[in-house]
Amino acid sequence: MADPGVPRRVAAAIAEGLADDLTRDLGGRWRVEVDEETLPLGPDGEIRLTEHAPRLLREHSWDFVLYLTDLPTGPSGTPQLYDVSGSTAAALVSLPILGVFRVRSKVRALARKLVGASSGRQGLGTPGTAGLPSAKRTGPVTKVRLLAGMVLNNRPTRMGMSLTGVVAAAAGTGAFGIFYGSIAALAVALHPMRLLLISIVGVATLVTWLIVRNGLWNSSDQFTPGNRHLDNSATVVTVALGVSLMFLGLFAAMFLLALLVMDAGYLEDQLGRPVGMLDFLHLAWLSSCLGTFAGALGSNFDDEETVRVATYSLRWHERRTLFDTYQRGDADQQEEKEQERIEREYSDDESSTDSDEATAAEPNRDRQRE
């Protein structure tokens, strides 16, 4: 079972190989099935796998539930690679702590150990911890790996497709720069290092505006105890990568536009000298810089919720939303709703069990009558 996005893709990639590993390690014939479901967060911002595992095991006729999530840290703020259920054959694995390299092979190896730890004479049961690596991870290397994993799961490539207002304003302003003769004269006169500096300033301006305007900066340790700086670092890197990718895409589009619509003879008249491919590159470069600055204005037309969804992974966005609700003083209502949901789920389980027992009892009564 996996969250949508990166966890779902990792689960699908390792399923077949993991089944072979378990067959070789534990004997018998193993089948690994993959499904996608977003289990709700509890009021503490944690996935309550133990409370949902019985339903998942029953609905899918599974012997063991391994849940892959992109939630990077536990409620205490300490990076935790995995968590095992204390009463059910279930375990949870946090992908961001594994970083960005060899994630699939790491998850596959950890899954073998978790399932193996739950295997006994009576079949699969509650996982133990013997032979498992430490769940809690500390140290500077872990923080760097966690930061990289958080950025990977945030998927910064989504920003360009989601922030339509930014893209529209940037493309329109960049195209204007292509057609405006004075821009061409200025572009070819600028040194590449100066154009690079303008690019950096433009990207930094748009990144800062997106973070400040949409409330992406975390000024409290409430939902990331002790990890506020890590959270903000992941936000800055994610938005910076997303904007940088948009800038590169805009630069490529402006270069093609310049080649298509800007006549070389006209540009020679404007510059008073023969032109080459480098002149078109300079023109596209400066036009892209202007478009990036204009993108900050275009971001005002993008919904704040859209920007947040495009910036964060599913689980991190849910946790932020949850604790934003707490800051508004709705904690008691949130707790009551979560408790009611859990009670309904368990009452449904009990009703289903009672119904099955009643059905099984009927043949016994018939035999007694005979």
C-alpha cells in the first residue's frame, strides 16, 4: 500500500523482485500486490497505520501490510525510517529519509527485513525488531539525505505545469522582449556574466515572492518540532528548482521564437553589424530574464492552495494544512472528527465479523436438528 506519487511508483517497481526475495528467504510462494490509498492523518500529524491495518488486511485478503509514505518525520520531529505495528502484521516506511540514490533497492531490502521479522511458526504476525536497523536516524548525513529526499518527493517539476499565472506572465513578457528592438540592442551589448547575474536575481526574486506571498515559510516548530530549518530549506530548494526549470523552459521557448520571428536582416539594421547565433541567444536570454521578473506579478493570479499543492508532497501538505487548522483554534473539532471516523470504521468491522459468525452458525443448527 502506498501514497500517491513517488511512493506508488517505488512500490510498483519493487513488487515483483520483492516477491522473489521473500520466496527465496522464507520459502513457499509469495505474491506482492500494490494498491494506492491515502490514509488520513491523525490530529497529531501521524499516520495511524495500526488503526487501519485490520481493515486493509481484511479487504485485500493480505497477510502483511507494508505502507510506503512520503511523510518525512514523525510528530516528535525525529527522522524515523520505519515504524512497526504493535498489534497487527503491518509496518510503515518513510521514503524521504532514504535520500535520492538507490531508493528502490533500499526499500526492497528493508521490506525483506520487515516481513522476515514478522514471520514465525504460526505464519505472519506482529513484526519484531530483532535484526532490523535502527528506525530513528540522527546526524548531519541523515539531515542532508532527508533534505534531498523531501525535495525529491515534493517533485519540483510539477510547478511549471501548475503555476499557470506565472508561466503566462513570463511567456508574454518574454515574447514582448523579442519584438522590441531596444531590448535586442541591450541584450547583445551585455556580457554573459552580467546576463547570468540578472538571471540569478530574477529567479531569486520570483522564488522569494512565491514563498512570502503564499505563506510557504515556516516560522513555528509546531508541526515540525526541531526541524523548522530543515522544512524551510526543503521549501527553498524545491521552489528554486521549480523556478529554475521554468526559466530554462522559457529560455528555450524564447530562443525558438527569436529564430522564427526575428529576421536576421532586421536585427542587422538594429545593431549596425552582421549577426550570428550568439546574438539570438543573448536576445532570448535577456527576454527570459524579463519574463521571470514578470512571473512574480503573474503569481498573484494563482490560487494560494494551488501553489502549496504544487510545492509540497501530498503528506507534507496535509500536515501543514492540519496544523494550520490547529493554529486557528479548531483542534478539538479535528480530534472529534478523527475519533468519530475511527469509531465508525471499527463498528463496521465488528458488524461484518458478527454477520460472518452468524452465517457460519446456521449450518451447525441444521445438523443439530437432523
